[in-house]
Amino acid sequence: MFDYLAGCFRGATNLVKGLNVTFRTMLEPPVTILYPYQKKKVAERYRGIMGLTAKAKEDMKKQEAGVESGELKCISCFKCMEACPVECIDIQRERGGKGKFILKGFSINFARCTFCGLCVDACPVDDKAIVHSRHFEEVFFERKEMVFDMDKLSLVGTGIRPNDPQGERFELSTFGREPE
Ligand code: SF4
Ligand code: SF4
């Protein structure tokens, strides 16, 4: 009889404890948001899809004749390509004057990229020629669309969605770089 009553008491106590958690949670503000209409701020060092950054206008004036790397900071050193553990970076370059290289092509296969950040870490250029963005909403229907060429990577490097240039701009990550 005593065991039976003790069991009933334990059951009632546990029920009250459980309901206590339920009622407390009911009074807390919701943690869910109505994505995509509401969005949380992405962490500053978030490693989203990568882009190529461009030189500032004053640096462009110093650019030497014969080095046609366009506006991009990339010096075609291959360090990011060599650092990539899944070999998803492909760079084409040609020899230019004074031992420098001309960047002819740069692509990243985001179907293979693990967003590890090793390419950004390896880049020797000041403030990085290749950077992660805080962009995570790119949608693809075919795997071949996940290979970004130099034009698309340049857009990402300026915060523009390559598949929706008129769409909402995004920020670049500070991963591997000094915060702006
Ligand atoms: S983030 Fe990692 S996997 Fe992706 S391109 Fe860079 S090094 Fe390669
Ligand atoms: S490491 Fe930097 S500078 Fe060198 S090829 Fe890659 S992006 Fe260009």
C-alpha cells in the first residue's frame, strides 16, 4: 500500500515538473522566424560562398602596363589552388612581363567546396584576393551551375548575387581578414 501511494506521489510530482517546463516555455518569446521574410544576421566570420575582390581605384593607377589582371587583386600565385583539399579551384594564367602572371581564368566548383577557408588563409595578398562572403542563399538546379567562373566570383566579391544581380546585396566575411 505504501509503495503504491509513493508511486502515485512520484508520478504527480513528475507531472507537475513537466507542466512547469511547458508553461515556462509558452511564456518565452518564439525562437523561430518567418524565413525568407525574416532573416537572422549572419556571423561576421561566417564562411559562405567565396568571391574574388577587386583593387581600389588608387591601386589601379599603379598597375603596371602589360599586367592585365583586370581589377582583381589576384596575382595568380596558385597558393589557394594548392591549399584546397578537394581540388575545387581551377586557375589559368599566362606569363606577363617582369616575371608577373596574367590571370586568364578562375573558377570554383561549389559542389565540391567544403567551405574550410584554407584557400583564404593561403592567399598572400593584402586583405585577401579571395574571400568568403556571408551569402548562403544561392540555389542551384543542376550541378554544373555550381561551378562559378571568374565573372561570377567577381560579382560575389562585391556583394552581388551572381544569379540575381538586382537582388539583395550581401556582406563579405571577415574570416582571415581584418574586420572593416
Ligand atoms: S573553402 Fe576549402 S574546399 Fe572550398 S575552395 Fe577554399 S580550400 Fe577549397
Ligand atoms: S592565393 Fe590569392 S592571389 Fe594567389 S591565386 Fe589564389 S586568390 Fe589569387
